[in-house]
Amino acid sequence: MQAYLLEFVNFMLRWLHVIAAIAWIGESIYFVMLDNGLRKPKAAEDRDKGVFGEMWAVHGGGFYHNQKYATAPAKLPEDLHWSFWKSYTTWLSGFALFVLLYMTNPGFYLVNPNSSWEWAANLSGWQANVLALVFLLAGWVIYNEMCKRISPNMERDGVLSLAVAVLMIVVAYLSVQMFSGRAAFLLTGAVMATAMSANVFFWIIPGQRRMVNAMKAGEQPNPLDGKRGKQRSVHNTYFTLPVVLLMISNHYSFVYNHEYAWVLMSLFIFAGALIRQFFVLMHMGKIQPAYPAAGTALILVAFWLAMPGGQATTGGATLAEAEGPSFEEVHALIDQHCVACHSREPTQPGFSAPPAGIAYDSADQIRGQKERIQQVVGSKYMPLGNMTGMTDEEREVIAAWSE
């Protein structure tokens, strides 16, 4: 019953997280489109009252006329729309999921026993949890300090963008060394998502509140508040697509268990940013297909890099040519190392159903998942945290399974 309750809470939290993320990202993308699609107002009276730009649009059978003021309008309404709860809900629900799924079983999901860094491979569960929290906090602090020091007046944003790009490569590399593959991808995405939500909480909304208060007091708002909010919003825009990809990556072990997982992660991050740039420019009326072409090229490089190599060899002969193990040998290993979780009625505590719905209760079920089994066992993704102690020799037996 406890395992079922945990899975149901996970299910509902994930639903909330996805709903909030769709609402936040959708609204963010809409406002970027609106901001970039503004045109100089045609009516003299609009220009006279401080309208900086406008956009006419049609949607849902109606017409919309959006206007942006560069300075304080004559009067601000009391029901001014604010955009922040979607951001906070996305981050809070995502962090709750991380605690529920990863921090409650850090030995399985966080610790990287195959790390080339001995101290990381030997982390205890609580140490891995603390390291994950420090990793998230440090990511935000370093990013925030870079913004404040490199481009405090938003006059060197190009240099800042390059610095943030380098930072993300470093984050990707460190995450892969310190955490298990799936957690590394998730935590890199979480560093970016934390920066996005913290940008809203610490900079964008407070700056907007100061601007609104100044307008209501009949004072001139500080232009740096608007520029700084714009800077952080731009960063959030380019983080969006990479974060979405990293958050769904936990279904694809061929990526996060790869020898060069941090390189693949970096390629995907830059590909997402380039593709997002195409849409940003498109809303300005500039169609530049070189950006999605470059993003696609990076994805193809990632595809090539992650592609499985040739057949493994044993004593100079390919495993396909050598006499493979019997199915009975493979079946016995799967019973010993896999069935505790991958069964219609799992006996492993914490599981109320087989992960991903994959059960190995019969010979036909095992044979039907042959390639998947060889992939996840060969990459050492399974068993999770190697909690059943599968040896390298046993992995080689499964890799040599050919019947």
C-alpha cells in the first residue's frame, strides 16, 4: 500500500508539474513573440500617449490589439496581470518530484558507482543528497554572480551569453562525473530551471514591482529595472527548450549512460538554444533558416556520437561468431538480478508495479525484450545502483546472448 501511495503522489505531482510548466513556458514564449512582433503605432494619438509598439492579431474568432508603453502610461489599472505563480509552481512541483523520486533512494538514483572520481563513486546516500542540493544552489549563485559582474548595466550581454554557455558545459561535465547518468541529465536541467525561476523571483518580479510603484507615485521608473528584467527573460527564453529535453531524457539510457554523456548533453543544450533563436528572430520578421539548420546539425552530431559501435569481441572473434550462452543461463541471471522489480507483482520494496510496465515473468517476455535488456545491462544502467550486485562477467553473458 505504501508503494502504491508513493506512486500515486508521484503521478499527481508529475501532472501538476507538467501543467504548470506548459502554462509558464507557453506564456513566456507568447510574451517573447509579442515583444519581438511589435510595430511602431500608426495612430498619432497612440504615439502621443507613450505607446512604444503595437500588434494586431486574430485568434479564436476575435481580434486583439496589444500595445506596449515605453514609459509610464497615464493610468495603471488595479487588475494588472502578473506572471509569476506558474514559474514558482513549476519549480516547487519539480523539486518535490526530485525529492520523492531521487532523494528518497539516493543510493539507486544519485550515486555514480562508475565515476572516475573515487570520492564521487564512494558517496553515501545522504552525502549524495547534500551534494545534489549544493549543486543546484551553486549553479544559481555562480550564474547570478556572472550576470551581475560581467554585464551589470546590460551593456555586455553578448559576452555574458558566451560565459553562460561555457558555464553550462562545465555544469554538464561535473554532473556526469558526480552523479549517475539519469540524475546528471536531470540535475543539469534543474540547474537551468532553478536559474529561470530564480530570475523571476529575485529580479524580474521585484523590478516590475518597483516600476509599477514608481509609476503610481508619479515618478520615473529606473530604466535598469526594465533592462535587467529583459536580460533575465532572454536567458530564460534560451534555457526553455534545453530544459524540456533534459527533463524527458530519463527515458533514454543510451544518451545518459554514454561515455561522453556530458558532450551529448552540451550538444543538445546548444541545439535547443539555436532552434529557439530561429523562432525569436521569426517573430521579428526575420526568417533565418541557418539557425535551425545548425541546431539540426548538432543533433546529428549527437546521433553519430551516441550510435552503438561494432560488435563486442571475445578472444579475437565476435560474440555473434562465438558460441553464446544458453537461454537458461540468461533466464537464471534475469531471475536473480531483475525480476524483483520487473514483475507484475514486484517484491522489491518501493515498487507497486514493474518499471515502465516491463515484466520478465515468462520466457516469452524476456525474449521479447532481448535488445533492451542487453542495452541497459551493457551500459550498467540496470540493475539500478547495481543493488543486486551483477558482476561484469554476468553482464558479458547477457551481452553474448544470441538465441
